[in-house]
Amino acid sequence: MPTEQAFLFAGLLFVAAALGYVFAWFGEKDRDDADKPPVNRDYLKGVHFLLDEDADSALEVFARMVETDEDTLEIHFALGSLFRKRGEVDRAIRIHQNIMARPNLDRKQKGQAQLALAEDYLSAGLLDRAESLFSQLRENPELRSRALRRLLGILEQTRDWEAAIEVHDELVRLEPGSGDDVGRLAHYYCELAEQAIAAKDLPRVRAMLKKADGARPRTVRAMLVRADLARESGDWREAVKLYRRVADQQPGLITDIVPRVAAVYRARDNEEAFGSWLQRLLDAQPDATAAVAMAVIADPLMQDPVALDALADFIAGDPILQQLVNVDHLREQEGEVRLAALQRLRNSLRQVLSGAAAYRCQNCGYGSLALQWQCPGCRSWETVRPELQVALGNKL
């Protein structure tokens, strides 16, 4: 929400525009008095209320005026936008509804009023009303592009992925060179594939993943969905192979991948093979130690020595944990004693991090407990990353 100073500045600009309208009337010296329209006293009264910071009274006056004074229509739009930016959406809605109620609006004015009212509804969280108005504006050539973008955002919020695909395709046809840097369309198909997995509709899962590949070849998310599907269907070799590809292509997902692979080998009662897989991963990506350690902290069933060693290296390299743990003593311990000590540390760290953000958006700072492909805070795609340090007291 804008600051009080920002709103005051915007209000002063509005008043300046309003006074300009009045002074322009008085400044027409070369016009005959008979040709001058009468000064609208209600208008001056509204400006007076606004200067006195009596927004309710000003709103009431301006709402009455919009029905009779066409010359001040643009100023009413400005006033409505001002209230919306202020966060007083109910007042903005009243102004724009009054404009919409005018019987003599031309096509451009009606479209402008519909757009302003739709923005009001969107700001107020009235998504169904906003969606209805933006859908109507798809027929307006001047406002179609903006309406489609707003509509796409609403459909993402409501998770209506099939409708989002339709609107996305319409927007691309309208703006062929707009591009899709984040693979938005591929994410829509992956969302539908995950829904189909939950419904155990395997043919639809494969169809949606094929369309995701068509929208954005070799997308990491589609690969991860395929790996999860292979794991669920018992094809553990394919699952492990795909998980490794995901780790190689997107190291930021290692924190999520390691527990999945551990579960695959655990189900086959072959944790030694998991240790070998994890060691090869760490040899190929030495910088992945912190990501593996965070996975170990999150998964209490992970008992593999390689995984616990990664935790020990992480503790030794973390400036905060160094102050809390006797690292030299930990290094001197061997065998079962050392593994038992690491398990205790892991359990303590998991309790410390309980309720803390395990992931954070790199764009807006939104914290969450689980991986989100689209940030719930700023609605950006692929900006949420795992936290790779122990931030004590950093709760949600």
C-alpha cells in the first residue's frame, strides 16, 4: 500500500488538476460571458472537502456530479484511481459504478469505466466480479491485451489451468512476439498432469506431459513429474535416472530430490546403493553439500553415513552452527559414536527449524514450508528456492 506521503502527493496532483479546470474557466477572457458555462459550485465544494481531508463528503459530492457533468469525467477516473491506490477500494468502486451507470457513455468511456471497476474488484479480492468484467473487455480492441493479462493472473490464482491455457493462447495470437521466458504454458500443463496423478488418470498424465514438452522442451518440472510417476508405478531405475537428470539440470532442486531418491532405495531395502548414488552426486557437484544437508535435516529416516557426513561438513562450514557445536570434537569421533552424535544434531536442528521457512522467493522474499513453482506472494514463476542456511528464529 502506498505511504501517506505518496498519497498526499497524489492528492495534491489531483487537486492541482481540479483547480486547473476551474482556473481555465476563469481564464477564458476572450469569450463572451453569454458563452461561458456556469461554474459548477458542487465541484468547488468537492475540492474544498478534499483539501479538508474529508474524503467521504468529497466522494458524495463527486458521485452526484458524475451523473450531470461530463467535463469532469476524467477527473472522476483519476479520483477513483487515487482511492484504489490508497487502499480505499470501496470508495473507488462507488465512483466507477456511478460512472458505469451513466446512460450516455460512449464506447471508449464505457471501456475505461469497465477497466477501472475491474481493477477495483481485483484489488478488493472480488475475483469473480473482476473476471467477469475482464472477460467482457476481451471484445474491446484497445483494452484487449491488458484485459487478457489481468484475466490470466486471476485464472492462475483460482488454479483454473484449462481456462488459463485458452487465455494464454489468445494472448500469444494477439502479441506473437511477446514470448514466454518462464515457460508459463508448460507449467499449466504440469499442473494438470499433477492433478491427473492425484486422480490416478495415467493416460491424461502422459498427455499433459507431452503438451508440456511441446510448450517448452526438456522442462525440469515435467521431468520431475515423470520421475515421481515412475517412482509411484514401481519403475525405480527410471525414477532414479530422471531424478539425477533433474539434479544435474537444476541443482536448486537437490534438497527436494535427495529425499525422493532415498525413499526409492529405502523401499528396496538397499540404502548402500543410495549412499553410492549420493556420493557420485557430491563428487560431481561439490557445492551441493548444503542442499544435501538441508535434506538430511528434513528427513529423519535418512541414516546413510554419506548423508550424515554431508551434514557434518555443513555444520563445520556454517558460521552460526560453529558457535553452537564443538566441531573439533565432532571430527575426532569415529564410527557409530560419530553417527549417533550426528543423528542427535540432525534431530535438534529439525526441531529448531520446525515452522521456519524452508523455501523463499528470490523476488519478493515470501517464505513457505514446501516448494512452490509459482510464488503465492508476487505470483512470479520459478523464483522460489530452498533456504540453504540455518536462520535461527526465522519463523513463518
